[in-house]
Amino acid sequence: MTTRGLIVGATRSGSGKTTVALTLLAALVRRGISVRAAKAGPDYIDCAFHAAATRKKSFNLDSWAMPPPLLDALAAEAASNADLFIVEGAMGLFDGISASPGRCGTTADLAARFGLPVLLVLDVSGQSQSAAAVVRGCNAHDPMVRIGSVVLNRVGSERHRLLVTDAIAEVGIPVLGALPRDSNLALPERHLGLVQAIEHADLELHFDRLAASAERHLDVDGLIASARPLALPATVQPRPVPPPGQRIALACDDAFTFVYHHILEGWRRAGAEIVPFSPLADEPPPASCDSCWLPGGYPELHAGILANARGFHAGLGEFARTRPVHGECGGYMVLGEGLEDASGTRHRMAGLLGHATSFATRKLHLGYRHARLLCDGPIGAANTTLRGHEFHYAVLVETGKDAPFAELADSEGRPLGRCGGRRGHVTGTFFHVIAQA
């Protein structure tokens, strides 16, 4: 494998991994280098920024949710279509769950599996020489994980940079850049992470700013040289999540954006055609399709428009009389009777399932999930086991009387009860599927 790569990791969330990853990607693209990117873990939003920066699809690599053959196949695909492969980590480098080695959902799992060096991003605001102890500890923590280089973030001054750099030099790991404290480099956030890439009118200008910052503050040549060839095991064909139909109507607009690239590509490889439509534009699912998929997203931010989308409601109801309709998370919310927005105003939804949800009454639901399907449906036959995750603040305020869709357990197998709903051809759940178990 000739493609080389590295992993952008950090000691904790909020250290600036996304800023450094996008800064590096923007600089590489401006230099004419073919680069692919991926995101460790289940986060969708960062992948959209990667794709915008590189003009190539980005995807997720999740060592807990994805079986090893799927991880390897996705990495091999990326490596066959680029000169460099950059993986943005999640949380802290070694943060994950208690599971078998290599299946903990950590960024470190990916570094060890693919033999990639870690570019460690250190937020050094509030510290100086102590940063060297952090680097030393990360480098020694797991013999299978190698810290290849360090980039300092939120550096306060030239003196600050020199104090930290000189201390880390004694560890024997190169510091290949130092980004100053600069709010213009960061992207705005909201309740599920960054504001989505499609909502930024001046994203290209932002990437130009990041690329210029990279040339001023990073040793881009040194970072390129630090990348190493991917170590890929012999390829075993992964088992994809089966497509829910031959022609799949996919809701796709600002309210429905959270869908995994590897899921869509798996459906296409299985011969399915994906036909996008926009509920926000009052479009119904195309009648020529034989299944409909409503992915997650931000319906709570567009509840009034969705409530008044009469053509969408009527067309979805007609579609569901004879063909499967499935909703994940935000899509599940839209399938219910009503949705309360942040102000507490209730909006009428599709009414194809009996529950109602609220974004006014919020509670964070976050974590990996095992799911056992309780019926035949769009994502598998009854008793199929899947891995995925939940990440939402909305809560059920009315449970309805529909039959449950799946039985859930957390990442360590602890039962969480039954979830979702099914009625006729309609199914839905807050659970996002990532892969077959």
C-alpha cells in the first residue's frame, strides 16, 4: 500500500482536533495534493466539513460499531484513491469504552490497527512545560500507538511557544506547528456539534483562511513527511447493512442530513438506486421508489415548515400504505404525531406513528447501542443484531401505542429496554444503525 496517512488525535475533546485537521486538509488541497479524510467514531458532521475541504467524500471509522472487515475495506478504499489519508480522531486519543482490545471505539484503536502515526494536538492554554509530560505519557501509554508529531494549539505568545517546544524537544518528538489563539479559525457550534457545512455560505473563504494559517504556523512539509503507509490486513468482504429497497427515496435537505456515507455506498454496491427529495420544499417521496428513508438531522429547527408541508405529509402517507418507510432519530420524530420546538410550541408531524417528541424538554441521550430487531423491516429481518448509536436531546412526551421496533442494550450489553415503533409499513427509532454486529 503506497498511500500514507496519519491520525489527528488529542488528549481530550475541545483541544482543536477539527481545527487542526481542517487546516491541514485545506493546505494540502491548495498545494494540489490528493487527500482523503475520515472521522473516528460515529460523528457525521465533521465528515461533511472534510468533504467540503477535500472535494472527496469523507466517512466514519468506528472500531466498536464496525466489524474489522468493514474498517479495513473503508480504509483500503480511501487509500486507493488518494496520496494522503488523514483521520480526525474523537474525544481523547485513548477515550472509549470497556471492550475487547481493538474494539473499544477509540482513536488509538485505529492508529494501532492501521499502523498510522498520531499527530497529537495539544491545547496549551494555561500550561507550558507540563505539556512535555503529557506528550511523554501519551507516547508511552500503549506500545502499539506511536506519537509521530505534535501541533500546539491556542498558543499565547512567541515566548509561550518556545517554552513548550523546548520542553517537548527533550521527549524526542517533533513539534511541527503552533496555532495562535484565534477565534476566526474555529467554526460555530450548537446542540449536536458544529453548525453543518451546508449552512455556511462562506466556507471556501474559511478554508482559504485555514490554508493561509497552515502555511504561516504549521510545518506542512514536515507533517507530510511524518505520514506512514497504511498497514492493511488481508481484505475480508464485509457484510453491509442491506438496502431497504431497490429504489430508495432519501429525505435530503437542511432538516435531514445525518446519514452515513458507508451505508449509502453499501446500498449502491448492492444495486440500489438512491433518489433524494426535500420535505422542506414540500416534496413527497417519489412514487417510483419502493422504500423511503428519513434520516436524522435537525427537524426541531424546521418544525414549523415541516408542519405546513402538506404535500410531503400527504405523499408520505400514501407511500406508507404500500411500501416501507423508516425514520432514524430526527426522521423518527417527524413520523410521530407532534414535535415541540425549543419554545414549547407543538407542531403537527406526519402521524404515521403514535408518539410525540419535545425539544423544549431536553435530556442528552448519548452512547453506543446494540439493537435486536423485533420484526422484519427495512434494515433487516427479525432478530438481526446491529450496532450503532444514539445522540439526541429530544425526549418522548407521548409514547403512543405502536408495537416496539427493537430491543436495545448499551455498549457493554446492559439492557436498555425496547425502543421505537412500528405500524403497518412504517418503522422508526432514535437509534442510528452503523453496521451489522
